[in-house]
Amino acid sequence: MPPPAALPYPNLDPVIVALGPIQLRWYGLMYLIGLTAAYFLIRRKVTRKELAIRQDQIYDMVVYAAFGVFLGGRIGYTLFYNFSYYSQNPLKLLAVWEGGMSFHGGLLGTILALIWFSRKQGIPVYTVADLAASVTPIGLGCGRIGNFINGELFGRATDVDWCMVFPG
């Protein structure tokens, strides 16, 4: 029997809406919300302070970061978690609808993409890193909400009264 204050896992469907073979998933929406929030927060920071980045460069910065997250996350997943499978089936690397992202790969991909962006735009790397670091928690938080809805990354088992009870 679960503890008296335990919360049952809400068991949400990871798919928001499906139109034939195309599915809009909560996880993808959380990425979109995180990147959009990052864009607007960076824009607000740049408007309030004198920084070595122009308003018109913010969109490009977020696009570079997004590519870094997605490409790095996917490549990291294939290298860190299932390299033997993907080395035998290299085209499956493109099958993103089957899942598979790595935080470590996404972090490395984003760092490399933002270094490339800063050098290409002539913006000091520290300015870009400072802006990215200030909005990263929002993106990570949105991603973790997506993980929760997907039923991933539960954490450690516990028996405290305020635990969450997951199925199975």
C-alpha cells in the first residue's frame, strides 16, 4: 500500500495530437517552449543592458543553439547509449521519431554551436556563454517536464510519505 500522502503518476499520453502518421508530442513541444522562452528572455536581457550582441543576432544565436541541442543530443545518444546498433544501422540515426536524445551530447553540441556562432558573428564567447547560461535552466526544466510526461527519468525509489507512485 502506498504512503498516505503519495501522489499517483498521472499517466499522460506523450502524444498531444496525431494527424495520420504525424504526431505532435509533449516532449517536442517542451523543446519548442524552452527555445522560445530562451529567445524572449535573451531579447529582454539585451534590451536592458549594453551587451556586445545586437537584437538581430539573437534569433541566429537561438537557431545555432537549437541545432546544437538536436544534433548533439542525437549523435550523443547514438555514441553513448547504443553505438553497436547504430553502427550496424547508420540510417536509423535519422529516425528521430523513434526517440533517443542525450543530455551530454546536447550540451556538447550546444557549446560547440555557440562557439561557432560567436566567432562567426564576432561576439565575445563569454558574452554568448553568459546569455546561454542565464536561460539554460528554463530549457532544461522544460525538457524534464517532457521526460516526466513520457514516463522517463523517474529518479530513485523511495518510501517517504510524499513520494510519487509510478505504474509497474
